[in-house]
Amino acid sequence: MPRFPKPALLILLILFASEAFGGLDQRTAALLMQRTWEPKERAFSFLLPKGWIVEGGVFNVNPLQMNGPGNTITPKCDLSVKADAGGSVMLHWAPAWNYADLSLAPTGWGAFRPGMYYQGMPVRPIVGARQFLIELFKTVRPQAAEARIIVEEPVPEVAAAYAHRAEMVNRNLQKMGLAPTRFETLALAVEYREAGVHYREVLTTTIADARGGAFMWSNDDTILFRAPAARFDEWKPALDSIRSSRQMNPQWAAAVARASGERAKAALETQRYITNVANQIVENRRRTHAEMRHEQWLFISGQEEYTNPFNGQTEQDTSRYRYRWVNNQGDVLYTDENGFDPNAVEAYNTREWKRTPIRKR
């Protein structure tokens, strides 16, 4: 895989904003992002451009259908948001699955072969993050032609965050002479043609190798997003906001923990921790690794920190627009016009809007 110069790496990190989607008011040059709930269980909320389509959501796995409990610890999420029905511009949160790899078991694979289930987990030899993402791409884009990887970039900060969260478990495994859980995070940018359109799509995931203690491995935080290649860089603010604005519903998380026990609680806490780490990467790099090209990383592209005037909290969001407004429902509106005031616009003035200043340094 050739190494690409800095401009190509920047292309990898660009996440989508456009003049064409429904949330953009052409008369006022304002981008409206509305806080939207995950539709199945209201497990979390996120910002979404007005008029976008939401498909899928949280679901639970029936252990009887998979011959065991290996994928029933916590609910899963398979959620897509689209600018249009065809998904010409979209983001997809893909579900995390636990797979069984018995290569380190005392008896080896035994009677279990790929395609079967072991304790509710599909039997599948472990693959690296690159192969996993390539196979996932072929599954979700079966009509893709002329596909080629244009950028491949590890994300060691996220892998390190997972490892930090697993330190106690890993110490116990090592005391028992077992291999610790290891993590690998990777992002790929792929260009291809589908239905006559030239697309660019970015895929990212973290592979957790827990074969040493549980004969299993999993994919975590698997996200895909795409846009037509010619306009990919125009879609940055909208998808930046969608991705970084996800907020878990604490009532839902508590209910899941009560229903599923301590393992579910630990899994949810880990997910919350990793999300927080991803949001903090840009600031940590700025403070301690200023020499590193933090713009290379998918999670930290084009962000700024704002102070919410309603609750005083710091919110990380896109820096694409000069001015950012919020209301008490969590909706966000962006504009480049200094004189624009949503309180004076009939389409928006059903709520009180306040401008969010950049956080004081």
C-alpha cells in the first residue's frame, strides 16, 4: 500500500456537508441540524439535517436463533441516515458482532467449523481490520465496480483507549497464563462506481482479539459513510455533526443494565468511555503532540469547541461555519452570515435560539 501525501490524507478525513440537502436554507445560507432519536428504543439521540431519512436502529438478538448467548449481552445497532432514498450520501453505524475462533482452545477447532455457531457466536477465523473492512465493503456494496483503496490509515489512539479500558481484565488473563485482549483500529477510503456514479466511501472499525480468554473476537465502532467523489469534501460539516453528536439515553442504558446484568453495564460503560476518548483526541493531540498531523485522523477533522448558552456545557462540533446557534431542544443551526438571526426567521422562531460562542481558552 503506497503512502499518500498530506492532501490525500486530508481527503480521507473529510466528512460531508452540502448546499443541496434539505437542512440547508438557500435564502439564508443556514444549515439546520435537528436532534433526532434512534427510532426503535430511543437508545441515543444525534443531530441530523432536516429532511434526511433514518433507517434501522437498535435491535436485540434472540439466543434461540443463534444457539447461545454470545451475542445477547447488549442490544446491537444497525442504523443508516441518508440524504435521499438511494443513499447517495449516507452514514451507517454497523452492528458489532462477537465471533468464535477456537484456534487457541485446548482441543482446537474440534467439531466447530466456519458457518456453525459456538455459544451463540458465528464460527469464523479472526481477520485483521483491513480484511474485515474489505469484506464488509463487498457485502454492503455488491454492485460496486472498479473499487480501489486510495488511503489506509491506522488510528492507534482509539486502539490504545480500548486497551486502557481492558487493563484489569488483561492483567487477570496474564496472571492465568492467557493472552490479553488486543485491539486494532483502522480507516480505509475506497473509491468505486455504482449505478454510473463515482463514489468515495470511508470505512472504520476496531477489531478486538479476545481469543486468549474467551475464544472470540469482535468488531466494534464500525462506521461507513459515503458521497459522490466529486462533492465528497462539500459534505463535511453535516456528517461531522451527526457522528460526533451522538448522546446515549441514560434511562435506556440503565434499563439495559438492569435487564442484562453487570456484563451489559460494563459493555455500555466501555462504549461510553471510547466515545469520550474519540471526542478528546483532538484536544489531547493539540496539547501533547502538536507536531503530529492530527488532521489525519477520522475522528478529529475540522472541529471546534463551543459553550452552550443554555447549560454552559462545552460542545465539540464542526468549525466549517463562522456562526453556530442552538435552541433548548438541542437543535443546531449553522450560518456564515453575521447578521443572520433565526429568531427573526418565521421558519425557525418557534423556539428561542442563542448563538454559541467558541469556548474561552
